[in-house]
Amino acid sequence: DAGVIQSPRHEVTEMGQEVTLRCKPISGHDYLFWYRQTMMRGLELLIYFNNNVPIDDSGMPEDRFSAKMPNASFSTLKIQPSEPRDSAVYFCASSPWTFRGETEAFFGQGTRLTVV
Amino acid sequence: AQSVTQPDIHITVSEGASLELRCNYSYGATPYLFWYVQSPGQGLQLLLKYFSGDTLVQGIKGFEAEFKRSQSSFNLRKPSVHWSDAAEYFCAVGTYRDDKIIFGKGTRLHILP
């Protein structure tokens, strides 16, 4: 398996523009996580899905952020409109379901977003 | 809700010296615990994990960690560090109640030649 694939690896956009980050999880994994990494706040969980259904989006910072998982092999994180403070590295991770909940997250390479 | 504290933002050790990175968690029941490593510009790689059983866990690259319930700690150790160990290390906690994994803010390890 190629692992978790994120695109693009780097994104530079102007303030006010819409940004869409993409993620392809590992095939067969039931969970998908979106994290944001900044120097100040470290690695924050934004939202996670189980079987394509959002389970907990309490980490999504504002209504400008939205995430979807239309099928088991694809998820998007959208920011509209983007602001400079959204600049960060966004990671997608996936994990398999196990009976006792012993999940382990496998991470993509991340998307470095810069909003100017 | 669960939380993780890594009290050291930066740690500097000499090559060949021993290493211990601290991690404390907060959770009302038995957690499952992870250590991940992040090299510059890379994603996170799992070093080791604890779910149950033996409280001393062996991982990749010569790392080990010990779960101490009484201290709510899961410290990472390595007897002799190599220059290639310079990276950022994250402790994380998950729970049986839900499957989200929460990370600490990380400890950046610097190695002196």
C-alpha cells in the first residue's frame, strides 16, 4: 500500500480564497483524522470520521472550515475564506478498526498551507 | 476528555548519551499510549505503542517506553542516541471509549556531536 496520500504538498494562496486539501486514506481503514500543526498549538485534532461519517468535529476552529468524506477512499478539508492565521501544516491520518479499539494512526506527509 | 503534556519543548543531548523524554497523560480510565517521531518536513512515524500487558514497551530504532499508571506517565527512553535521532517526538493518548487520538505539543530533540 502507498500509505496515506495527501495533496497538494504545498499550497500558497491569497487571503480570502478558497482552499481545498485532499486525502486518500489507506485502503481498508475505517477511521480518518484531520490534524493541524502549528508552532504555537502543536498538533490539533480537527475532525475525524468513522466509515465516512463525521464523529467529532469539535476541533474545527470556525465555520470557515469544513470536511467531507464522500467515500471510503477520499476526504477533503476546505477553508473558505482563508485567512493568514490558517497557515499551518495539515495532516491526514487513517487507522483500521479493531475489536478492542486498539487503533493506530498512519500519517500522510502533510500539506503545508501558506495564506498571504 | 483526555489530554497529554510533554513538559520539555526542547532537549539537547550529546551523541552516545542516554535519553529520556517525558510524557504525562490525563484520562479517567486505562488509556492507550503512543510515541511518534517527526523528521523535518515529514509526516509522523509510530515508534511504539502501549495498549495493555507488559508496561515496558519496545519500539523501533532502539526506543522503549514505560507505562506507569501511578504517575500517569509514559516516558520514552533510549540508552544511546545517534545523530539521526534528532527530530521532534510526540506522545499521544487514545481511549477505548472513542477512537480519537490526542497529541502532546511535542519535544524537539537536538543532538550534539
